[in-house]
Amino acid sequence: MREYSSPAKAEISDDARLTDTLYARATSQPAAVAARRQEAGQWRDVTVAELHGDIAAYAKALIAAGVEHGDRVALMSRTRYEWTVVDYAIWSVGGVTVPIYETSSAEQIEWILSDSAAKAAFVETDAHAERVESIRAKASALGPVWRFDGSEFAELRSSGTEVADGTLEKRRTAVKVDDIATLIYTSGTTGRPKGCELTHRNFLFIAHNALEGPAKQVLRGKENPSTLLFLPLAHVFARFVQVMVVEGKATLGHFPSTGPELIEQFSVFRPTFLLAVPRVFEKVYTKAEQKATAEGKGKIFNAAAETAIAYSKALGTGQIPLGLKLKHKLFSKLVYGKLLAALGGNADYAVSGGSALGARLGHFFRGIGFTIIEGYGLTETTAPTTVNSPEFNKIGTVGQPLPGTTVKIAEDGEILLKGDHIMPGYWQNEKATKEAFTEDGFYRTGDLGSLDEDGFLSVTGRKKEIIVTAGGKNVAPAVLEDRIRAHALVSQCMVVGDNRKFIAALITIDPDSFAQWKEANNKTGEIADLVLDPELNAAVQEAVDSANNAVSKAEGIKKFKILPSDFTEESGQMTASLKVKRHVVSKHWSKEIDGIYEA
């Protein structure tokens, strides 16, 4: 059993709360830029005074609407400026924000609203309001529903004008550091979502220790630090980022999508650092590769990519051969500069979380001069527990414990965590809370991993997702899946083989890459028409072969099946945080799985 701790660099006082920094800056730095928001397609600076004014106005409105200390208020919207305003307004009156993904189904909305007993709700659009109203009868505590895009949002603001500043301040300062700030419901990959109770202390502890630790250079390495937040704020990672940026006195921008238009915004907003999930970086790489191929420069791009990877690996040894240096300098002018410009041209670092990035992609980006720092955490740990840093970045690992946290590997390989960032428990679920912790207070993550001699953590898979073949071989699917997903043609992958004779995989095709592949190979038809095409299967086989190189022969994928459609959130096969729901996929594609083994 191996254990590694990192001493805390920031302590949180018992009278602290999440609203303190913003309210204090409204007096000390009112003219400083706190945010930037899009209006008519243009980015406009929002001062601290303006942001504070918006938050205070809606906080007063909530008081006037009868929201009491401890009341739960739901928030269902894409990532936008109003999300942050309302979140801090709810905290200002001692309320508890209950985020709901704007893509959630009626059944999920019903469960979250009824289980949390939300007293009111904010939504973004008419469609969101209709979904909430459709289940009102089953959410008995629910009162008013306010739309960001509706007239009632402005009307709500004006309803609080009679509430005095002193009344608001009394409510705000009545909040205690261990009061619940938010209930974030787990994605429900293995059953009904549970509400994670995250406190003001949880967020402040991890944000300030990150700011004094590995995030110090990332956030404060450049003048006027800023980031463009595009991950859903219903996800704990984005929420942590929001808090860290506010506490770090940086500038926060909001963008409601991770689609192709996001990459275009990087060059307009020009953030000094980025925080994203691996899929975003995969899209950046794939788009650049596709563009180069379409222009007849595919071979140059591939050579540049291999050079970047080799250069990054050489950086880790401290010895870079002269020939590699010269090639790297050449490709910096021809290729890398354009890629960095696509990321805004102003950022040197990004933090990646949510799932594994993959060593190849990590080396590629570091090799072009854009270091992606990978971290690890869960909803129950208020996002990060371990993270690499600019100074100590072991690509392929998820870093060392953040200051004030401890990581331990149990006898069965499970990752156990401890620190003031760990949730106190699950909402109204004592049984689940008790099961989540060891007798000595460590949180059971359910993930498997290992710690090296320097305390760098590697995650090898999910404890409950370990596949046991008919021959008794234990296989962690994540190692294989991460490598296969790194291939440009692949969108998603799920390894199967529980109680079967061998390991196999279900693989879906990325639509954008598929269009380019068709053109290059003189093919016609949709993905569903070409799932048996020998050349398409040969291309995917390359990804499978690469993945098999990382495991023993007994753990390798013997057969795979290309599926006619992707795993999506709409089909119920992916969570809102882009994790595969293995039990749903297994059921949905059961005939295809059986077909692999019958063949």
C-alpha cells in the first residue's frame, strides 16, 4: 500500500464564504475587469463593480421572492454570464445551487428537482421552462421558474429594489464556511444520480491551494490572466474553474458550446490559459490534420506531429539532439505557429480533466509549445485532487496530490483520497455516504491506479468496470479505450469481454474525419453504409493495433465491430459529462456484441 501527501499551502478560516472575494473587490478594485461577455457578437468588458451590482441585485430579488437560508434553487442553462451571476446571488443569500444539465431528460429533471426539494428554478429558454413545468406535479416544493431569455428575469431583478443593502449583507455574512453551497448530482452511469453536498469550504480549499500550488504559474504567469469557460457549469470541473478564476482575480469569459465555433472564438477572446476535456484538444488536432490533408500538406503535418512528439519526449530527458532541434525549428514556422494561433496565440498552458488525455496527444501539444497539464478528480472531490504542474509534468500521469490532499492506493488497487475538498456526504442518503468512506476517513473513488516514487498518480481504470474474461483474465478497459479514441477516425470506443473467451471492442466513427477519409479513399455513402468496408476496417485496425501494444497478448482486442451510429447523450448512451454508460451501450448493442463472439 502506497500513500502520498502534500502539505496545505492555504488554510480556510471558519468565517470564510464564497462571496467574500467579489464583495471585497467591489470596494477595493471596482474598475478592474472581472469578466467579458458577448453582446451582438462582440466581447465587452465587465468590471468588478458591474458584476457585483448584478449579483447583489438578483440576491435582493431572491430575498424578496422568499428564498431562505439553506433553500435549494435549481439552475438549468448553457454556460453564460447569467449562470455565474445567479450562482453567486444564490450563495449571497445562503441558498444552495442545484445545477441541471440543459440536455437532461424529463426523468432526470424530475428526480433532481424532487430529490433536492428545489424551491425555485432558473432556466435559459422556453424549451427548458416547458420541460421543468411538465414535471411540476412531481416536484411539490417547486415555486417560481425564471427564464434568462424571458421578461421575468428582468422583472425579478427589479422586484428586489426595496431590499436594503444592510439586509443583504446580514444574510450574506450569516453563511458559514461549512454550509452547503451546491448539490451536484452525479452522472448516474451506474444507477440513479446521487446529490453530492459540496460546501463553501470545499471550493475555497481546493481553489486556494491550487492557486498557491500548480495553478500559480498557469493563472498568474501572464499579465491580465483570463480564460474562456465553455464546459457546462453544471459540471463540477467548470464550477471549480469559475471559483478559482474569481478567487484568483482573473477575467472570466463564457461561451455556450464546445462545437466547431468554439475554436474560432479562441482567436477572438485570446485567453491566457484554457481548461477543457480531452475531446476539445482532440478536435483541435483533428481539424488541423484535416485542413493540412485537404491542402495537400498531409505528409508535412504528419512529419511535424512526429517531430513535436519526439521533441516533447526529449524534453523529459533533458537531452535534445541537434537534428531534432533543427527539424523542430523548421516546423515551428511551417506548422506549430498556426496551431498556436488557432488556440488564441496568447496561451501557453491548458488544464485537462474529465477523462484521460492520452500520452501521444499530451506530447504533441507540449512539443508545439502548448503544455496541457492533466489532472484527476471527481464530483465528490470538488474536481481536482491531483494535477501535474508546469515545473513537474509527467505526461501519461494525472500528477501529484494538490497541496492539502492525500492519495493512498488500497490493497486491491483502489484510489483513496483525503482532504478538505472532499464532500461531507450525499444528500439525504446516509447509506451511500457511509459506503463511500473507509473507517479512517478516506473517500473510496472506485477508480484503480498506482503511485510512483515521486507521488505521481496513474489511473488504470474503474474498479466496477474491470472485465473478467471466461479464462479468468482481469482487464482494465480504459487503457485500450483511451488509445483507440486518440485515432482521428474514432469517436468512441467501448471494450467488452466479461465472461467471454476474448476481449473485443465496439467502435464508432467521427463524422468529420469520416468525410475527409471518404474523399481521400474515393468512397460514397454514410457511416452505416460502410461499416463492413475493408479499407475503413483496416484504418480502424491501426488504432486497435496501437492500443494492443500497451497490454499483454491476453488483454489485447482480438476483434472489433464498427457501429453505424455514435454513442450520444440524446440516445442515453453518454452522460452529460461525456462518459460512456456501459450498461446502456451493452444493452443497446447486445446483438452486435453477441455477433462478435458467435462469429
